Amino acid sequence: MSADRPRRDWRDTLAEATDLALLGFAVALAALPVLTLAPAIATASAALHDRAVTGSWPAARTTLIRFGRALPAGLAASAVALTVAVALGADLLALATGRAPGGGPALAVTAVVAAALLGYAGLVAVAIGRTGGRGWRAAARHVARTCPQRPGAWAAAAGTCGLAVLLAALVTPVAVPILGGYTLAALHAIDVRFADRQAALAGALGRPGGAPEPARAHHPAVGPEAS
């Protein structure tokens, strides 16, 4: 008979909250040149994935190596993401202030599109973490295929990212990096939760008697991590 796992107490919760806050500040520091935002998020996502799988954070050397390897493709991913964000932000501002035609309906449609893209980007950030912070194209294609198959996860990710954006506009600037670490951790939790549900449902439909197979805690990687 296996020994029971030790119960978590407030010290474990405090330590985890502190780790996530420090992770957010590390991402903000690495993203100061702006175009390094995507590599910073990819590296942080890979660290969160390691934390979930192994129970410990990766070594500092591993993290630095991952960040360096993520830079070439990550710079282009940052440029694309920032261009889309600026364009959507300008559209929303123009519609909200009446400088563009369309009124309320156009504003609502644009807001829904922005939320959907936010959720998609959040799930891509999770997927890139499963490959050590590399493989943006493969991660983007993988999430584009799976989003229609898992609309609940997509909607939850969109809501999480949207709430983070709203809170970022309300809190003091120094607290914004903390939101980043918590949001990325929440996206990983959403991805795992809905993967578990999907696996359990597939097992219930596929096994005799309707008994579900044990759900997997994590998706398979979308591509191998380069050595």
C-alpha cells in the first residue's frame, strides 16, 4: 500500500504564489525589448510545464538556453502578435469612440474576434511550453486544429486572457507582471483540465461497459524539443 501524499498547507500555497509572481516579473524583464515577448512567454511556459510534470522548476542554465534558442523564431512571432494586437486595439478604440462606422454591433463582433484570438494565443503559449519553448508554427497549427474540437477550453482561455487584460488596465503598473505569471499558470491548468475531460469521455465511449480510462494529465507534445 503506497504512502499517502503529504497534505498541502498555507505555506505551500504561499510558496507557489510567490513562484508565479517571480515568474511574471522574469517574463516582464525578458520582454523589455518588446520583440522578445514571445520568447519570454515560451520559456516561462516551458518552465511551468516542467513544474507540472516533474514537480520542480528547471535549472537556471536550462531556462537561459531555452530562451536563447527561442529568440530567432520568437522575434517574428512577437512582431506578428503585436501587429495584430495594435490593429485590433485601434479598431476597438475607433468603434467605441464613434470614429468608425458600425456602432454597437460592429464593436461587439470585433470584441468577440479579439477575445477568440486572445484565447487562441493563450493556448498556443501552452502548446509551445510542451516543446521546450520552440516550434511556434507547429504549435499554432496544432492549436488551430484542436480549438474547434475543444470549444470549452478555447472559451475558458479567452475568458482568462480577457480578464487578465481588464485587470491589467485597473491595477497599478507594478502589479501587471504578477498577472502575467498567474495567467500563464491558469492557461496551463485549463488545458490540462479539458484534456482530462476529453480523455475521460473518449474512454467512456470506447471501453466496454462505459468505464472511462484514466485521463492523461498532459497532452502529448506537438513536436520534439531540439537538443
